[in-house]
Amino acid sequence: MYPDPKSKSQHLYNRALSSLPGGNTRTTVFMKPYPIYAARGEGCRVFDVDGNEFIDCINNFTALIIGTVVFLLYT
């Protein structure tokens, strides 16, 4: 359950704090206490490094208007 101090996302955020200002480059989608780190995407679904599944309702702020890894484009 988010937040989880033992999660992979928390670990990656702690690591990022040592090399990125604020530990994140996407301040518009940052959520306290740490961001969610995506591992993969399928269409409108995004899966984080902790195994959770999310629906990308903002399409990465319109940068992904066709979704993530659209099968027809991928093959």
C-alpha cells in the first residue's frame, strides 16, 4: 500500500535524491512522499516497480496520445 517505506519506489527515490535536484525531474506529476516509478506500460495501463497497475488518465500530459506500447505500432 502506498506509501510504503520498504517499497522499490521508495528505494529508487532515495537513490535519485543523491543525483537529481529533489530526486525527481517531473515536478508536475510528483506525489509526496515519493513518486511512483513505472516499470512498463500496456495501452493506457502503467505498471510500477512494485507490481501495482494504474490507468494513465492524463496520457503523460498528452505526450502519449496513443498510449504506451500500442501493439500495432510495436509490431
